[in-house]
Amino acid sequence: MEEEIKPIRQQQRRLNPTILDVVKKEVTKLLVEGIIYPISDSQWVSPMQVVPKKSGMTVMKNQQNELVVTRIQNSWRVCIDYKRLNQATRKDHFPLPFIDQVLKKLLGKSHYCFLDGFSGYMQIRIAPKDQHKTTFTCPFGTFAYTRMPFGLCNALSTFQCCMTSIFLDLLQDCMEFFMDDFTVCIDSFEACLSNLSKVLKRCIDTNLVLNFEKCHFMVTEGIVLGHLVSNRGIEVDKSKIDIITSLPNPTSMFLQKIHQELQQTCPATVQANGSISGALRYLLKKPDAKLRLIRWMLLFQEFNLEIRDKKGAENSMADHLSRVEKEIELMPIRDEFPDEQLLHIKSTTPWFADICNYVATSQFPPEASRHYKEKI
């Protein structure tokens, strides 16, 4: 922890009856498995939040019959908002491997084995003296974690450091890994099987549990970090391409320019300077929000974002995915000006005009009658 930091006890957040049942089941399951335990005297208390758990994206029609990019919601995810705790935590700067270098080492192989860790962070125990800092509050009491939960700012670097210490001697020669995604690859079946045996034995020796349903053995291609790797090289995941191709064609020159720019390859950068930062500042500073906003807040809380503002005029590509085709009713152009009578001045000829003209010119108006002339 940072020096001279005082503990912070936060109040629990209101939950509707549907979410209460989800929280009760999750708390009961974690208690039975020994991942959490009741605690009442902790000085650090963080609130619980339930957000939609979504997987995959598709293009669907909304109530206005417009095509919009939509995430598919399958269930609910119970999370802890550790934002205040993370602000007081001294950051661990253990490096993560470069994604492009990891992918480059995997391409061009004939056999692959893809392994996935079970429950990721939960496999790492928390030191007993620090467990009280993970305390969270919910309608059923206050509980602390015995294993590392999702949402801690140092969880990412701690997990990567742990995996590096376990597989350090096997790294590069037998396997590559990024967090809990392990890949064993080589050019021959026998060598791949031998390397797989070494990796599995190391998992057994260190009590590292794998998710068998997400593991794939002796295949010729597979998805790694959102990319398809095989002996052909590196390809983009087809499911990501389908989202872009399913969008309607641009209907104006402005949208067509954005669409062309989006198709170009954009280099990834560390700073979040590729998007409009006002929305990020709004999310990170907003104390209470709707579920869909809190879902992003919980995702950002692990990272220290360096936000750089960018003018909207220079960032025409950022909002392309939110711009969808919309039917526009064509209106005829009206030639008349609807308010042209507002400043119109109405004037009438005075009654003595004919008298003045007769005195000046000794002439009567052409349409004047005999009686009218005698009267003048």
C-alpha cells in the first residue's frame, strides 16, 4: 500500500430482486468452495456490483428498425468495485509480453496444443495478512477473499509473474503463454506430444488447474489473443471480420471515407489516444451509473490509463461502428419563404392625393367622374 493511506469503508449498493438471487447463489458457491469467508472487522470494504455477462457481438435491428452492433447477453457477472483500493495500492510493474512477438513465434507450425487456465486469478492465494483488504459488502454480509479476485490493479502483473516463474525453463523452447492462455507448438507430432507432456507435468507439480472444455490438443490451427495462427501464418479472427462486413454500406461521402479509413490497419499504441477521451473521463469519475456503464468502469479499474484528448475533427473514424444506415425520408424543396409576410408594410393612398395633384398639374385623374371633378 502507499504510505499514509487511510482505510476506506464503502457502503453497499442497492440491488433489485432479480440480481439479489444471483448474488445469493454466487456468495453461497464461493463460501462452499472456501474462496471467501465472513469478516466483520475489516477496515477496507468495497461494494459489490452485478453487471451483464456478454459474449460475442452481432448486428441486430432495434425498435426503430435500425441495424446496430449488439453484444449477446448470456448471464450476470458478480464483480467487486475495487477502485478506491486500487488508488491506494502501490503498483507492480512486472512486464507483459508483446502480443506481436508472441504471435510471431507461434506462426508456421504444423501442430498446436492450446491450453486454458481454470478460473485464472482464483488459482493464486492471497497472503493471510492482506486478505482483509479484499473485503466486499452485499445484502448478505461482508466477506473477504482467500484467493485473488478479478478487479485488483496488481492482479494482472501478479498472475503473469507467477506463470513466468512456473514455466520459465520451458518458455520459447516448448511453449508460449500470455496470462492463462498456454500454447504448445512445434513442427512434428512426436515433438509436440513430448512438449505437451512436459507442460502438463509442470501443471501437476504446481497444482495449476486447466479448463478441459477450452483446451484443444494436436490441432493445425487455433485462436490465440484474437488471431488465427496456423502454418499459413497469422490471420484475423473471422468472427471479428463478420461484424464489420455485416454493417450496411455507407450512404454518404463522409461515411464512405470513414469506412475506408477503418479498413486500413491501425498500429496499436500504449496510450489511449486513438479515441475520444471525454467518454473515458466520464466513466472513470462517475460515482454511480447504469449497469452498462459500470461494466466498463469495472474493466478499466485494473489499469492506469494515460488519456490524451483528440479533437473530434481529427478523429473521424472513432464513431464509425455507432453510425449505421438509417432510412431518410426525402422532403421536396419549397420555393416559397414561409415567413416572407412578417415584415410586409401595408400602405394606402391618402384622401387628399388627387387635390394635391390638381393644384400642381391642373389635371384630374383619368378615372375621375364629373361629380368627383366638380367636388374638387
